[in-house]
Amino acid sequence: MESKEASGCRDNRGSMLMLLDHHLKLLQRAPQAAQKLHSIQEEHTALLKLHACMQADQGPCPQDTFSPPPEVLQTQPPPSDIEEKPQDFPVIGLLIVGTGGFLLSNLMWKEYSLYSSKSEYATECGGDMKFTFSEFVQYRLDHYFSQSKLAKPILLLGVTFIVILTSSAFMCLSGDHDLSLAMWKSWTYVADPGTHADAEGLWHRWIAFWTTIGGMLVFAMMIGIISESIGEKVDELKKGKSRVIESNHTLMLGWNDKSLAIIQQIALANESEGGGALVVLADRDKEELEDLLRAAVESRENGLRLLGTQVIFRSGNPLAEHELTKVAVETARAVIALSPDGLDPDEADSRMVRQVLSLKGSSLKAHVVVEMQDVDNRDLVNMIGQDMVEVIVAHDVIGRLMIQCARAPGLAHVLENMMGFEGAEFYLKNWPELEGKKFSDITCRFDDAIPIGLKRIQHNEILLNPANDMLIEEGDEIMVLAEDDDSYEVNDGTFPIKHTTLPQIEKYAQPPEKMLFCGWRRDMSDMIKDLESSVAVGSELWLFNTVEMAHRNEMLLDKGNKEELVLKNLTIKNAVGNPIVRKDLMNIVDKEKKETIPLDEFDSVLVLADSVAIEHGADMESSDSRSLASLLIIKDIQKNLREEKIKRGEKIKMTDPISEILDTRTRGLLRVVECAGYVMSNQIVSAAIAQVAECRDLNSVLGELLSSAATNEPQLIPITYYLDVDSTTDNPCSFWDVCRQARLRNEVAIGYKPEDVQWAQCARTLLNPPDKAEPRVWKKDDQLVVIAE
């Protein structure tokens, strides 16, 4: 029989075990057992007393040493009745292990078979074909990584599965865990390194330690993969590979030396609307293009102003249809296709043909402005593009422009103001109240605009400087020069017209001219033909450049693409020399007749952006540096020659050289050295492209003003051709009076240049002057800007 004391001690031990188990359950549901914290503390104190009694072997502990709470006694069976529950069958664990093992073993078997076959073949071939197993593993990893974006995540899952499976296997060998619990604990060791601190026993701690190390490596791989994926996505966005979500935007395809100037003009056009969107797709790095734009905006010299326009760059091939879809070509309002730099003109134009075909294959609703280099290829693009395309031949425009400006100094300022969106530009609008009137009757009907032409709706044509008696029909639109499309209205027509007669001036007899072209252009043959049609018989053109005589005729024929020059009015004089070498400029000699001519004997001197230097790698900046150096040397030589003639009492010619400038930033340098004779050729052509992009009807107008086949062109004519200047001292005439006089000559007066104002400071009156009805006293050296045949 067991003594009562021993039985009580045994009961106390059983109570202690029940209480420990009760505490464990309370801790597991701590949020629900917070209100029992006080009772737990009391029970824990009693448990400590019992433990001290048992350790000291003080005999039987009193029955009242401690008593478990009633709920423990109700819920816990006596220790003798506690039986171990059978372990759950590890279905989930076996399913995971089976699936993962099957996939992994299948992959390993395929790779091993591939390794065996390749190893056998390498052994048969011998020599350098043999490879090691590590080389094979590297090769296959490289294959998977390059073929699939999921290779890295799958590798990560595989490594994680192997770590968990290995750890679970060792735990199951200890006999303390079933497969499901072992896998769960292994996962906790992998996912949270802190959980391995709760492991008990040397064997379990050893397993937990190495599993945690494997988990740290797995998570390091995971962080690396995630970081790399995010980095690749950011790099992809930086490279401009994402899709553009825009509508009613201007799309520019390609990039060349005119792009920044076009961006400026589009921004000026969008200014009245609060800005807009301009999307650029070019086969160049997006970050490089953004750096170019940022540098242009931050430039202190003629910095580019975006004026609220958002410029979006995308990198890609403009000839690819899927790239065009990426930049929302279907919803664009206008498309500008720029000719690539650095290519042969025919090759560049062939790319433009393919560009038009790519655009035609898309669902394009907008018109396309195509820049081309050779006028002979224009018909091909027009045939392919039909009504979709507006072609601008840049070289044809620039060549014509340079000749006009060389023969009429100051005209470059007129064209620069006319082409751009700063100041006055072209607008078309229907005015029902003016229908039925003659074109000559509307000369003074706009206070803030100047009518220069008509768009005949019935005939779908635009007439520049139409006949005085042409009637404005229903629906016809009047073309004007104005500040903005909403800046002008029709007045009441009450302006009193002074009836004055035109001065009786005989038709000006044009004398023979001597012209000097410094440098070489690819379209030199076209420029000579254009010049031939506008000069008097006996005129001379001196070609001074570095091209050797033996190659000049071949270059004029453009490898057989041009016809032989047949000249009646013009004689070509060939001189070889470097336009930036003072010694060569002071001794210009005709190589054929050994004839020498000084620089002060020329009626006009034109410094061209040398295409030979550009073909040898010169960019806009270096080309402008050459032109600027040549311009300054010529001016200095002319100054010295004139001073010598003045000392000798001889007659002198006042001729300022004109230089072609490509980069707008060079304009500031020209002002520093006080050079007014320059033509911003790229600026004017870029403005023309932007004008046509905004209104396609203007292509025919600009073509008539600037092309070699022009019937009407801007001219500078002395005011004495329209007014008796002496009589205006006592009877001042307004600008409208002068406009009426110009209409009597079938000309359109669009502005004037006062004799006492420099060209750079007369932009206010040069086009669409204000206060047209205000009388002013005209001076004999005032010049009228007109559009005339």
C-alpha cells in the first residue's frame, strides 16, 4: 500500500504537469487569456513552492501547497490517463516531395542524357572538343538564362526545395518529427533565421544551423533576382522601350541637325494652346537624346524654350511598323520624317521611301511631312504617299535661299521672321463678310494682319499674290500674315485711301554680276542652274574651294545623276584654295585662264557650309567654326583693300559677305564680332518643316517662296518705287497707303525696313507692322518688303 504522503506528492507532481500544460495553452492564445494574467502569476508562485519542496526532499508536501484552478481539472485528464496521439499521415508533405522530386529528377535525367551524348561525341572527335562537367553546367545555365525570363526564379525554387527536402530528411531520421512537420520546420528555418534558436538538442540544432545558412543563401539569391529584375525594368524604361499613351500629338521620326530647331518651332506653335506633346522616335539612345535636349534648354546662348510642350523620347527603328505602333502613330495629328545624317543622298532618300511605306501600312490619319535631300526623288515619294505626304527638299530650299540672300543682303532676316512661329506667320480662314469682293479691295480690311493670298475651295489650290480683280468666292479662305490665328478681325473698311500716282521709274536694268562661292555643296549644280535663270548676260560665278579641278565636273554631274550644265548668262571660274586660309583668299586665281581677282571686286560673296568637310566628319559646330573664320578673314581683307583704294582715290564696292550658319548657338558669336551677313539655313528649313506639320496647305506656299521654280518670292525694293519721298514730308503716308501702291504693281507689301534701323532691330516693322493706318514720313533709303513675281 502506498503511503498517504507519497500519494499526495504524486498528486502534486501530476498537478504540476497539468498546470504547465495549461500555461502553455494560455500562452498560445495569449490575446484571449490576457484577463487571466493575475491568476497565472499566483499559480506560478505556488508551482515554485512545490518545486522547492520536492528539490529539498522535505517529505510530503502539504495538500494545500497548491491547487490547480477548476478549469484545469475539468479540462485535463489525470496524467495516468494521458495517451500519445498517433501521428497524422503526411499527405501534404508526400505530395510536395513527390511533385518536386519528379520534376527535379526529370530535369536532371534530361540534362544528364544530354551531357552523356555530348561527352561521347566530344570523345570521338578528340582535340579541343573535350569539356569538363563544370563547363557543361555553365553552358546549360547560360542557355536557360538567355532563353527564358523564368529561369532564375525556377532555379531559386529548385534550390529552396533541395534545402528544405534535405533538412526534412535529417529531421525525420531523428524520429521526433513526421514528414509534414519536418518540412514545415525546415521552411521556418529557411524563411526566418531567428527560429533556429528554439531548436533543442545537439542534432536538431546542427540541422537548424545548416538549414538557416542555406536559407540565408536562398534569400540572398531572391533579393539579387528581384533587384536585378527591377533594375532591368528601370533600364528598359530609360532606354525608351515602353509604349506612348498620347493623342493629338506631333510625331518626329528620326534625328538630325534640324531636330532641336524643329522642337523649338513646335513648342512655339503650341504656346497659344498652353503646350502640347511631341514624341520623338529615333534609332539612338534615349538618354543621349534627353541629354541633348537638356543641354539645349540650359544653354545661355539662345536656349531652347519648351513653353509647356512635353517632349517624349523613344528609342527604336522608325522604319519598323511595330515601333511606330509603340509611339501611337494612329492618333498623331502630324508626322515629321527626317532624313538621316551621314548617308549618301540617294541612300537617305531611299530610306524615306521605305519610311513612307511603313507609315502607309499603319492606320495613319495624319499627314506626313517628309524631308528629302535630292529634288529628283521627290516624285517617287509623292507617287507612293499620294495625298498623305508633303515633301520638303531641304537642299533645294537651302540652295535657293542662299542665292536669294547673297544677292539681297537683309533678306535672310525677312525669311527667318517669316518662317518661324515667333512674330507673324501664315494663317488661313474663311470670312463670309468678304465674299464677293475683289482681292485688291481687302488690302486694308485687317488692322492686325496682311492678306497675301487665297485658298480656292472649289479648285483646291492656294494662290499667292493673286490678281487684283480676282473675286473671293463662297467658302474661299484668305491667307494672311498675323501674330496668331485669333489676333485679327475684319474691320469696318472705313479707312480713307489716298489716291496717289506711282512714281515714273524706268525698269531697273540689271547689270552683270560677279559672285564668289566659298566652299562646296552637293547640290552645287542645282544652285548654278537657279542662278543662271536670274542673272544678266556676262555674269561670272567664281567657285573657290578645296575640290581639285579633276573632280569638279564629276561632282557637278553627281555620278551621272545630273545633266551637263548649259549656261548662257553665267560663266564659271574655278579657283582652288582653302577658304579659311588667308593666303589663299588674298590670291584667288582662275586655274584655266590664270586670271586673278581681289575680294573687293565681287558684287556678292557667299560662304557655304562645306559639304566636303562635313563628309570628312565635321559636325555643325566645326562647320560653323570654319564658316565664321572664313567670314572674318574675308571681311578683314575687304576692309584693307578698301582702305588702300580710298587712299588712292579710287571707287570702292560695299559688299558684305554672307555666311551659311547651321547651329543657332553660333548667332551669339556673330553678334559679338558684329557680323550681320549670315543665313540660318537649318533654322529656316526647320521652321518651314514645322509650319507644314501644323498646316499642310502651307507646303505649296513655302515651295513657291523658296523653291527654284518659284513664281513669287520675297523681295526688298526701295520705297522710292512706290512713293515720291519728297512729297511725303508735308503729306505723310501710312503703311496702308504704301500697300495700295504696291497692289497697283501687282505686289503684296508685307513690311518695311527704316533706313536708320539695323536689320537685327527691325523685327517689329519687318513683317505685319503695327499702326498701319498711322501716317509716317518716309525716307529715300527705306526698303519695302514685298511678295512679287
